Amino acid sequence: MRATLLLLTATLLSTHASGCGSAQSRPEDALAALPPPSLLPADALGRDIFLRQRVVAEWPSGETQFEAIVQKEDDRLQVFGLSPAGQVGFIFTLEGGEVHVENRAGRTLPFSPAWILADVQRAYYPSEALQGGELELIETLAEDGLPARRVFQRAGERVIVIEYGPAEGRAIAPEKVRLENLEYDYRLLIETFEETFLDG
């Protein structure tokens, strides 16, 4: 694989599914022929968690935004793509090492959901779980011990850079995360409005 496609994939899928956002030229054309990335077991996150987010994505020919829910419970990781009205357009589930898709939009989804799930893991899973993967991880920690910056590189070249805002009491998902994919030329602003632990 040649990098990852974090929630930009979900953004474009949500746009495709709900009919909102830009339909300009998009980076999925360069990714269509690539095999799906390797995924960590869902329970490598350690905690069960619910995140409610808004994602703003920019690429050279346009931008779009959408709302999403990321939920990890036991050995299941799910990403829900929501329309502006809050309706679920799709659900991507990683469970037991397999990826399942529930498409409620009635349209063909242009990406493998594995891309979305892999990048969710790169943004929010602990660094210990991410070490030894196809991309080398270099992590800088903030004073509170949480990530301040993650750089994923291949053969010494940066592929993905993730910048984390102040934790503000959050344990996993700070209010703002900025991701730049240098290989496929897109940028994300991920705003997390709610972080709730499901395991107490």
C-alpha cells in the first residue's frame, strides 16, 4: 500500500452517499487499484470509546465536510458516515479481523472501507500498537504524555503527518486533529465534539 486514506475517504463516501459536498476531481482515482491496507485488531485500542466528529477535508480541486461517529466496543471498530440530517449513509465494521459494510445510501461506495479504518487506527490507536507496521512511526509527545505529533514515513520519507491540538482533558481524541497526507495531497481537520468511554 502507498499510505493511508484516513477520514477523507469517509468524507468522500459520505458526500457520495448523501449527495452533499463537492463532486470535483478527487484523489480516490489514484487509490482505486491499490490493495487494502493491513489492519490492527480492533481491540488494540484498549478502551471502548464513542467519538462524535466533524471532518473538513481539502484537496487541490475542492473541499467537503461531514459528520461521523467512530465507535470501538470489545473487538469491534465501526465508522458511521452521517448526512447533514443525521441519517446514517454507511457503516464500516472491523470485527474478528474481517471488514463488513452496510450501505444504506443505495449507491456504490467508491472506496474500500479498510482505508478508512486503517487511518482511524493511525490517528487514535496507541503508538505501541502501530509500531512495526508498513510505515515507520515517529511520535512526539506533549507534556501530558499524549501525542502532539505523529509522522509516518517510508524509507525515511514522510508520508503522513498528524498534528494534535491540546487534549483539554481528553484521553484519546483532542478537540482538533490535523492530518496531511503528503503522498496523495489532501488535508483534514477533524473536530471531536464528544469523547465517551463505554467501559466506565
